[in-house]
Amino acid sequence: MMTFDGKSVVLTGGSGGIGRLVASYIAAKGASIAVLSRSDDVPPGSRHIAADLSSPEGIAAAQSLVTELAPDILINLAGVQYFGPFEQQNLENLHRHYLINLVAPVALCQAAVPPMKRRKHGQVVNIGSVFGSIPFAHFAAYSSAKAGLRAFSESLRRELRDTGIAVTHISPRAVRTKLITPRLQKYADITRMNIDNPAHVAWRIVRAIEQKRSDVHIGFPEKLFARMNAMLPRVIDVMVASGDRKAARLFQE
């Protein structure tokens, strides 16, 4: 099992509900951790580096920072979520969505991998979502971005085979953070969507990194449904149809 002691870690999204906990857990295990985020509200033991992943210029600047830092472990956790009818998501929000959720993690991996290759060890960790394995209605952009991140992680893992670099992809289900708005809570009630405690999810993320797991789904039965969706998507269509119709009424209120 990998140990964090003495490792240098770069974490995006370290000022959020899950990220602060992940940063705290890793710092307590002896790692040197740099948090890339717009907010400087990071936990003790973490170094904050200002970064904006919502624009091409900001991503390029963050990419240069990661190249300079050359971390042993890169954790791409930053993310945003749009919940609502796809046609109502404006173009600016759509661009921001894909930049933060997909383009930024891919770009930062591109910066982190070369020094890892030279050292012949390292780990890239991409935090996706169960929504990337089970695309949900009213989360079209979010689901597609997270599906892209999962595909990227699989492709990168195969490309980096025999280099000493591990690629870990983790798919949490819904988590009790600020992203759970009152309307989204109503959706969860209608569809019986499970919502996890942030501390539990953060612990599972850290554990998966230590174990250098390849692909982790957090939560059951979501893990089973993800496999079913890959093999029998039309079955999942039928299973979620009733809840989707009920949820659509939320946007008529």
C-alpha cells in the first residue's frame, strides 16, 4: 500500500465540502499538499495557490503551476454541477461546465505526467461521478463531462502501462455539500437518490488513493446500476423513466 508520508500532492477543489476533508486527511498522513483553487479557504497544513479553472487562460496558468510543482500525486477534484433542463443552460455556463469538469483535469494530467515518467513513479487521481456511468436526465452536461473524464482515465491508464504511474478514477454518488440545493433535494426525494456524508466519501477517496485502485464506485446499488447501464442501458431507461417524469415537474413550478 502506498503511503502519503513525504509525498508532494496537488489537489484541485480543496476548498470545497469534500476537498477540505481530503486535504486534511492527506496532510495528517504526512504529505505536503498544495491546493489549487480560487478560494483561499483551505484547511490547516495545506498551501493555497490561486487558480481559476473556468477559463482557457486560467487552465493554462494552472498547467504551468503543476509543471513547476511536479507533484508525486495529482488529485483532480474540482467540479461544478448544473441541474435542470438542458435547453435552459446558457452557453457561458455550458463552456464553464466542460472547462472545469473535463478540460482542466485533462490539462493538469498533461502537466503532471512528464516529471512522473522521468521519476518512474507517480499517481493521477480523477474524481468523476456515478453520473458519468449512469447518465441522468436533467444532468446532461454534467453526466457527459464526467463520462468523458472516466473515458480519459481509462485511456491514460492504458497509455501509461509499465511507466510506474498509477491512474485512479473514483466515482462518488451524490454527496451532502452545497451542491445539494432545495430543488435538488426535492429531486432526490422523488427519485430516492442516495446522498452520502462528505466525511465518508473523503475517507473512501483517500483510501482508494493509498491502495492505488484503478476504478472505484462509491455506493450500492449505484455500482450495480453502473454495470447494468454499460451492458443493458435500455433496462436502466425503463427503471428511471417514472422518476424522470416526476422530476420534470420540478421545472414547471
